[in-house]
Amino acid sequence: VGICKQEMLQKKKNAVLVDGVILNGPIMDSKAGEQFVEEACKIIMEEVIQKADDITEKVCEWRAPETLKEILDLEMRDTGESHQKLLQLCQDVIRYSVKTSHPRFFNQLYAGIDYYSLVARFITEALNPSVYTYEVSPVFLLVEEAVIKKMIEFIGWEEGDGIFNPGGSVSNMYAMNLARYRFCPEIKEKGLSGLPRLVLFTSEECHYSMKKAASFLGIGTENVYFIKTDERGKMIPEELEKQVQRARKEGSAPFLVCATAGTTVLGAFDPLDKIADICEKHGLWLHVDASWGGSALISRKHCRLLHGIHRADSVAWNPHKMLLAGIQCCALLVKDNSGLLKNCYSAKAAYLFQQDKFYDVSYDTGDKSIQCSRRPDAFKFWLMWKALGTTGLEERVNRALALARYLVEEIKKREGFQLLLEPEYANVCFWYIPPSLRKMEDGPEFWQKLHQVAPIIKERMMKKGSMMLGYQPHRGKVNFFRQVVISPQVSREDMDFLLDEIELLAKDL
């Protein structure tokens, strides 16, 4: 204690003051900070990682918003909280958050925990890099280059380009803007004035980000032509041909077709080869939104779902979905390797992308991005891929689809369960018809009552914490459940539990 006091007195004697602020020494207490990190990591290990596959834990500890506000004490004050209070807050945040790594979390197109990608996230969070220049992010830029090259191989291109970005929605926006830039490069400098009415085509089952991207880019949502799909949710090529010809007759300028490989609700895969034929015939950019279905390319058994994807000009693929790379991990991949991506997005910021650096500036890839600061998301995928190998990733895809097939067969055996359609991917869509409705005549009243069933069951499962399962109405069909199998922690027993639990929660309906 005496030594510490002497040091403090010495600092005060040697103090350098600027505007009344002492500039000697660091302002942070490193030892206390390190201890806090250590104790917080212990909580994460005990409360998240070790309990990730524990089915006795709740998927969520449900609380209403106003109640949760009181529990968490969200107010920020003039003075900081004690470390003990902060550690308690950390525990509360974990307790009342949804456990997406739980084996019975089926709510979204992501789930589960991969330990290797999690460690990669810990590393990147601790290092806090930004991936724009080689000088500040040498390892992560090389990793991203290696991962993109490997993903391009699975698409079937001999060469290509790409960039990791925050989400499949952003990938689709990138692709839309890139296609427009190729169609009329002068737009980058001159803007929208003087351009013809640009039109793009996508299916009725496409992701909503296509509409958002058209709005954001100034193309306009009215200039998105939605192509009819068949009963399975696949784009009908003949309808696409009709709409392209219609747009040309109207005097519009078609420039892009977006096909979907793995639609959000039904898990449908558009016929890419036939769509590519139409794009080649009319000189249109073909983008494939494979954010969800792209991971099937890893599987030799299921890659046929994306037959023809090698003919695309660009592809969106999210390894954070089926492959568990951890949110967010999303790539836009482009067949062109002539610098189109960089030419479209480059702003040549002189303070970042100096051309007279002492190393090869071609590794300063940040000018290909619409972002400046950018996360090293490829690293999560790379470390996981290094750990599991391609065969390990393939096993994940094959097991998920096998479990989906098992669930489908069980649904067929059970009274009260009804499939919407035979799935071709991991999306299993079905109704549960309670006993009180099973003898009711098929008509408007029946469907109106059935529409109310899924929301009630969802509320009960959330409040009980037993599982999470999504539902939605879709294209004239009343509310139905959409179960998605992803996590390698999921087992046959979890599929059985899901059906048993629905029956239990709805026994009085």
C-alpha cells in the first residue's frame, strides 16, 4: 500500500495537465478489466456453452417487455456500475435471451452452436480488426481470399471474385447494383437521371430483400416483376419469358433476373438451367439468392438441387445458416474476375488505399465493399472448415436433410398432422388439426378456426420454454408451422418431442 501511495504521489508531481486533464499513465485499470473479462467468460462457459445441448434447459425464459425492462435495469447513469452488478447483468442477459443453440430451437434459418466458429468469433472480437487493408488486417484478408476461392470452386466457376458482407439481404443488394452497373456503367457518376425504366425479375417466393433493394437503389418496387411459381414454389420459366417480353414491349429495360435456391418458407429451388437459358437469350444478369440453399453445394448427394448454378453471374451464400458458421457470415460471389466488383464500388479513398505502399496493394480489398469498417466474418467459416474438413460440413447437410425426411414420415403417421407439400430441403411445413376440428367440414369456417391454432400453440410453447417453432400464413394458406432442421445437436428424439409437444400443448383446443 505504501509503495502504491508513493507511485501516485510521484505521478502527481510529474503530472502533465492539458485542459485540466492529467495525461500521465493509462486511464483504464487493466488488472480489474482483465479480471472482469475472466469472470464474464466463466459465466459464458457455464451458462451458454456447457448448456448448449441440454434439453432440460428452457429455450427461452419468457417475460413481457415491460417486465423485462424492470428486471434488466436498462437505465444508463452518470456513474458506472460495480463489476458485481455488471456480472449479474451478464447473467440476466443470458437467462432471458433465446437460446438459439438449444436442440429444440427451430424458429429461424439458423440454429445450433459450432465450437470452432465460436472460438474464431472470440478471437476476432478480442482483436477487433477491420477488413479493408492488408496493413491492418493481414491474416483475415488472406483468409477471406482463401474461403472465397473455395466457395467459387463449389459453385463450379473456374475463377471469380467476392466479398463477405452483413447478410444475404445486403448480398442481394450488392448483386442488383452490380448488374445495373454492368448494364449502364455511367450510372456511377451520372446517377439515375436520363436512364430508361429499368426492370428486374424475381419469383413470387423470393426473399423480401429484393423489394427492399429495389427501393433503396432507386429502381422502384413497381419495377420488380414477380414471376409466378408452381405449386412447389418454384419459378415457372415460361412465365419469366412472358414477363421479359412484356417489359420490352412496354419500352422498359430488363437487366436482372434473381432466382432463388432455397426459398425462405417452402425451401424451393428454382430451375436454374432453364432460367439461365432465358437470361442468355435476353442478355440479362442472373443472380442466384442461395443464402439458404447454397450450403447444399457441399453435399455430393444434395448438390443436384442447385443444378445449373455455375451459369449464374452472381451468387449469395450464407454459411451462417445450414453450416453453423455463426451470425453473420454471408458472401456475395461473382463470376466476373476482371475487377467489375471493385470498379462498381470503388471510391479510391486516398487515406486508406494509397497506391505507393510498400506491399502489394491488390490485397487492399476494402474498396470492393460498400462498407468501410468490415468484420472478418470469413474467419469463422475458415476455422470451422479447417476443423471439420469438407466431409464434416457435408455430413451436417446430409444429417439435417435426413432428419427432415424422418420428421415428414412421422407427420404422415400421426393423426391431426397434415403436410402442405413434400419438402425437398430442410423446411417442413405442416398444419396441426386439433381433435375438435377433425370432423369439421372443409370450408371457410374450418380454415378460419385452423388459422387460430398455430399462434395459440406458439404462445404456449414460448411461455413454457419447451421449444421454438415458427408459423406463418402463405399465399392464401392459413397459418401453418414451418419446422427447419439445421443444428447437429438435433436428434431423432427431438423430432419426436416436437410432435408430442404440439399435441400436448393443443389438447384442449
